[in-house]
Amino acid sequence: MSRLQAIRARSSFADMLEGQPQHAGLALLLAIGALALLIEPPHAPRLLGLTAGAWATLSISLAILHQVLVAIVFRLQLHRNLMTRAFGDRDMRVWAALFLPLLIARPLTILLCGWADTVPITPYRGAEIAVGVVLLGVAIWALHSTLVHFTIRRALGGDHFRDEIAAMPLVDKGAFRYTSNAMYGVAFLGLWGIALLFGSWNALIAALFQHVYIWVHMYCTERPDMDWIYGNR
């Protein structure tokens, strides 16, 4: 019996819900806090029909949709093999078609929010641009490390789908040489970089929400899953 088959043979419905009440509560509190910090000036300009505040709200909403979808798919695949039973060998291709557009929407909505925004972060534009360039550069390095060394199949949660992916060794090259979680810890700094380059308060709040919320996913969904897959259960 394979590693994933063994998990599915002994896990229960309660195991699928592990961490998810905390996930839901933290998502709600973080969203309320982020939305309260958005600033919409009178007669705010619009970009593609939306104000900066609306773009920030959309960014927050899509991030929640993305991570709720990931939690549902990860748990149903890990514990019940749902995607593979439904789509066979196409399971990861179908999952990528759902996952990647929502992933791309994260920086795209931050960019559009910043472009539309007239609410500044600070009066020090030179410092904002300098820090923004550095953060964006570091994030691009982390994304390159993810694509080249970690691979997109693992980034999609391939260890929930394939035993051979779960058996792959830890990555210690590129950004992963300095941190085991370059995706969340480093790549998400690019969202801050975009906001700083535009000098956009509302984009910064959306970036803050996304970066904090991805760690909610890490500790409420991914960490328990890793304990199952890598033998701590």
C-alpha cells in the first residue's frame, strides 16, 4: 500500500476538517480588519470601472476564494482521492486550470489597485520606490527558484496527488537554500513591492492581507497535511 493510500485508509471525516474552523475564523477577522483600513476618497478615479478601494476588495475576496478552494481540494484529494477519481490522469491538469488563474489574480489585482489609487502611503516616494524595487527583485528571485528548483507540480500540491512527488527530497537551492518556505516567506514580498512602487495605500493593505492570510493557509491547512504525508501522524 502506498503512502497516500495508507492515509486514505485510516483518515476520518474529522481529519478533513482539521484546522478549518480556525481558518474560517481568521479569514473573517483578517478580512474585516483589512476592509476597515481601506480608504476611498470622494470622487475616487476608476480603472476598468473600479476604484482602488474596489480593486483592493476584489483582491481580498479572490484571495479568500483561492485559499478556501485550495483547502477543499487538498483535503478531499489527500483523504478521499476525489480529484483523481473524478478526472483520472488529468487530475493535476484540471487542478492547475483552477489554481493558476486565481494565483495570477493575486499580483494582478494589487497592480490594478495601485494604478487606480490616489491615496499615498508616505510622502517619501523615493524611499518607497527603492524599497519596492528591492522587494520585487527578491520576490522574482524566489519565484524563479520555485519554478526551477521546487517545480510547479510541487507548488500545486502535487504531494497530495502523487506518491512519487511526496517522496521527492527537500529543495535546498536558490531561495530555498536560505528558507524552507521561499514561496510564502519571500515570493509574497512582491505584492508589497508592487504597492510601494505605486505608492498606494489601498494596494499595501491588500498586500498585507494576502501575505498574512497565506500563512493562515500554511498553519491551518498545509502544515496538518504535511504531518500526514511526511509521517508525523
